[in-house]
Amino acid sequence: MTVQALINAAIRPEIRALTAYKVADATGFIKLDAMENPYVWPDELKAEWLKVVHDAEINRYPDPEAKSLCRTLKEYNQIPATSDLILGNGSDEIIQLLLMALPADATVMAPEPSFVMYKQIAQCLGLNYQGLPLLADSFELDISATLTAIKEQQPAIIFLAYPNNPTGNLFDSEAIAQIIEQSNGLVIIDEAYAPFTDFSFIAKLTEYNNLLVMRTVSKLGLAGLRLGFIAGNPSIINELNKARLPYNINILTQCSAEFALAHPDMFAEQTATICTERARMFLQLSVLKGISPSQSAANFILFRTPANKATDIFNALKSKNILIKNLSPQQGLLSDCLRVTIGKPEENNAFIKALKETLQALQ
Ligand SMILES: *Cc1c(COP(=O)(O)O)cnc(C)c1O
């Protein structure tokens, strides 16, 4: 048998049609592409953490339900007592879990542009995916078109990133409430960027059966651990738990996350610094000729560049050792757009300086 024949026999056509999620090699770069927290821990804290890791029984399976970590996350995130949690190997795994549990003919909806994994995983599983175009200038939900689409297509699940990635804005909360109220399916509010905004739907969990709120520790400063969770009605969480692999949160993640979350002041200080830098970066970008940044409630800024120049600017920054994200190839509302993650002040300064030089050279 040829390899192609094997692939045809063993791999579904919708998977063959996809391209794998690619991550740029960032070795040696000022890394402002992936919404990571740029700060590392002080040495004393690392030493304390290593003691915790030292005592982890890695010969044993971890707690399959990660009960202690669930309690910590519930408290840290002020989840209502009447809601339950399910943990995932990153919130990516939770998106996969939610979509795996859907009926085969279900429709999945998400705004476009938004986080690419909603569509990627839906297509991988052969589900019906429907994008909801955002409004051109504000990146706001087109609420009347969205409500019509919901009524006509009855999606089993809708994902709303709040704040949205890659645009950075918070959708109108009234519009989201209408979507929750008029949906007969689940509405997932993805709060991956919760550390950088005061707005949240967590307090609304007690109001709606069909609302689930998903968060991750990745953007907070623990991307390497791979840990996310979703909170919602205990009966719904109970069903999802049946589709979850038993030991999906490894022991090193369980003990390290518990240790890290016992230091909320450190994270609060780091995220506050990132928010201050976000405001400074926004101002610096907005005075650059040809650049228009979007307001952001997250730890990144999307900005529009002069027509047909985004890829040149991206490559010029790369040659100056600065890695950001080029979104222009995604076309549509993202044509001519680049996204920069907020880094340390000196990294942000290096980015602004390199961008200025690049824009001057373009003229
Ligand atoms: C980064 C991101 C995630 C993925 O988070 P992980 O927990 O690292 O898998 C999910 N949703 C949105 C909107 C994101 O930007």
C-alpha cells in the first residue's frame, strides 16, 4: 500500500484539508508574539517551588479530579459555590472536550476574527462551523445578524472570547446577555485575558443554565504548565467529565499551579505593570504616522499598518530581532493588521524603536 492510500484510509478528509497550528521558532528573539507574561520568578520563590516539586510522587498517577487544585482555582477566581469546574490541559483541551461531546450534526458558532482553535477543532471533528462576522470599525458583535443566525441555525455551542483575541476588545455585555438568553445551546465565555480586565461573566453563572465561563493560567504567567478550566452548572460539568481523560492534569502541573496561586500578590503586581505598559504602548503606537492601534483589555495590542505593508513591517521587525504576530494573511478584517504582546518596558521600547525605524525606511 502506498502512504497516500494509508492516509486516505486512516485520516478523515476534513483533517487532511487542515494545516497544523504552527508556532514560530523564537530562539534569540524579543518574544512579543504569544501573549506570555514576560516576568520570571525571583530566585527565592523558585527555590521554594523546587521543594514542592521535590516531594511530588511522580511514580504515582495524579489525583484524577485534581480536587485540591480545583478548590484553589475556585477561590482564586471567585467562582460561585453553586458552580462546578472541570480542568483541562490548557483551555485548548477544554474546547476540544466541549466539541467532542456534541452531537455529530451540531453547529458551532464563534465571531470572526476570534481565537482560531474554535474553528480549527470544530473542523477537525467534522462539525458544522459557522463564523459570525464582527463589525468592521469597532470589532463589536453584529448583534442583529448574530441573533438571526442563532435563531435560524440553533447552534449547540457558541464561543465568545471576552476580551476577544486577536482584537483585544470586550464585546458589549448587553449583547452577550441577549445571546445567552436567546440561545438554546451552550454559550462559552472564554476569559483567557481575565488577568488584564475587571470585566467578567463569572458572577452571572448563577443566572443562566447555559452559560459556562472558561479561563486559563496561561496569560497570567503560567503558560508552560498547561492548565485551564471551565465553570458552570454541575450537571453539565458532570456530563463533560465523562468525556475527559482521567489523568489529564499531570502531577507537576497540579502541585506547581497550587504553589504559584498561593502568591496572588506577585501576579497582581506583574499584571498591573503589564496594564500600565499597555496604556503607554497604545499612546506610543497612536502617534506613529500610518499606525492605528485598537483599544485593548488584554495583554496585547492589535494595530493596523499602511495598506499592503504589514508583512514587510513584520519581516523588518524580525530582522531586528523582534517577533510579533502577522495577522494580515488571515485577510478580512485582519488585512494589514499586526498584533504585539505587551512585554517588559525595555522590550516594548525596543519594539517601538524598531517599528519607528521600519516606518521611516518605508517612506
Ligand atoms: C491563549 C488563548 C487560549 C488558550 O489558552 P491555553 O490555556 O494556553 O490553551 C484560549 N482562548 C483564548 C481566547 C486565548 O487567547
